[in-house]
Amino acid sequence: MSSFVLSDIRDALNAIRPVIAKADEAFQKYHIEGGQIKVQNRTMRAGIPIMFEEDFIVPALDFDKITKTLRADPETLIGPKQIVFKAGKARVTLPRLTTTEEIKVEELDGDAVDLDETFMDNLKKLYPLIENADAPDFQNSIICIDGQMIATFRGQIIIAAEYEVFKEENIKCLIPADLVKFLINKKTCPDEMILTDTAIQFLWPDDSWVISSLVTGKVPQKLFTVLGTIGEAKWEATPEHHEAISDIIALGGTKVTFDKDGAWIEMEKGDFKTGVQFPLPESQKSMWNTKHLKIALDLGEKFDFTDYPKPGVFKGDGVRGLIAPMLG
């Protein structure tokens, strides 16, 4: 009889669960073998070390419930057809699954690149744009090209983050959103990336790993052309500006209007106006998506929304972007 550490298993599951969250039923299982917990779907497979040396395969949903419910590290009795978990007076039995499909752990034969924390910082900045994109190709990925990591949400907001490592290594690829989610959930930065023409792999010092297919398709040249139009941004946002937009978002407003009196949203029974002044064109109001504006304020240090109805501009430490205006 063996036992595993619940906190250790829970941390691993939090990172690895999204890989199979939307996968076909055939992939809804955890492979616990060789001191790792491993999963796969049609395009990605991953493994994270755990403090457990026994080998078995269990239904993912049922195992999730057990690890969330048990209050103490369970003893594990592994039989040929079932697995018994015992913790105090609690006793849970799961079927032991069989499969002929092995989750292979191998290092890709491609170009290796050493990564640093800037890589993870950029992913966190860009991921909100593609988290719920539900779009094909480049709109559902982080675009890596010419030393930049780029993301867009349907062309309404575009962000480019600089990454000198990718510039030095001439990295060009599209990293899929599901893989980005895994990397962020893993919380620690991988120290190495291996790239081939069709796949990408990340490796961690603790022997964690993930391999994924790359997104295929071309990125429209128009996207890079638009990024090239970003000009100066001279206005610096104050804490009051951040607070004003946060208040508006909290009230459920989707469109914020700037005018000479401040920023405001229309509500079912009246308006909400902040009274905080924003730099504006003379005698002209402008309208913006509140969530996109919040992203810009969080990432940027300097802004320019005065050329309405042209896109708003923002720039920060190693990041720049555009927000499309709302018209009406």
C-alpha cells in the first residue's frame, strides 16, 4: 500500500487539467506513471512530476472529485482492476483503466532556446486577448515574429510585447491559446523551448514538460502594418483614471464615453459619470470598449486617445498597442 501527498497532486492537477478539459471522452483520464501525472489530447500532451511511484490510469473527473474531497493524504491500494483510496474513515474505489496508447516523453529534435521570466510576463499580458477568442488561426494564438509577441482580439485591440530572446534566435511561430493557458497555470517559467516546423516543446528544471502542435496559417500583413502606425503617446494615466474605469466596468458598462466633463456610461435608469478628466480632442467626445480600455490602462504607461475616430494608442515597458474606437 502506497500513499500520495494531496497538496502535491492538487498543484499538478491545477496546471494539467486544462489540457483535457475540453478533450474527447477518450482522453479524459490521468496517466500516473514513472513519478509523473500525464495527459494528452489531439494536439497536446504534458507531464508533471509528483511524489508517487506507483503506476495506474484513472478516470479524470472521478480522480478530480477525490482529490478535492479528501481531507488527508490517502493510502492507495492498487489492484488489477480497481484502486482503493483510504483517508481516515473515508474509502473511495475507482476503476483502474487500461490503454494501449502510451503518452510518450521525448525531446523534440529542433532548435532549442533558453527562456527567462520576460517570456512568462509577456504571456500574462497577452493571454486575456485570446482566452475566449473562439477564432481560427492567428486570432487564437500568440504570434511570435521579429522579436515581438503579438496578440489581437478580432482586430479591436492589438498588443505587441518585445522579447529580445526571440529576436536574437529569429523565432517565428504561432503558440496556441490552450498551450499558453497551460504555461500560465504551471506558474513557473520553463527554462527551455524547442521548436520544429510543426511542434513546440517547453521543459522545466523539475522535469515537467509539454509538447503541442503549432497553429498553422498566415498572419495578415495588415496586422503588422497597423502596428507600424503607432505614434507618440504623451498622456500619463493617474490612479484616478484607473479607478474611474474600474468603477465603470464594475457597474457592467461595456462602452465608456469620454467628453469634456469626464468619463461616463449609459445605464438603464440614468448615467454614471466619474468626473475624472481625460485628455480629449477639443469639442469632441469619443467612445471605447471598457474592457479593452482597462487592458490598455493596466499595461500602458502613456496613452493617446485624442485622434478619435482613429484607434487609441498606449505604450508601456516593452509593450505597445492599439484600441479600435466604438462608433455611434
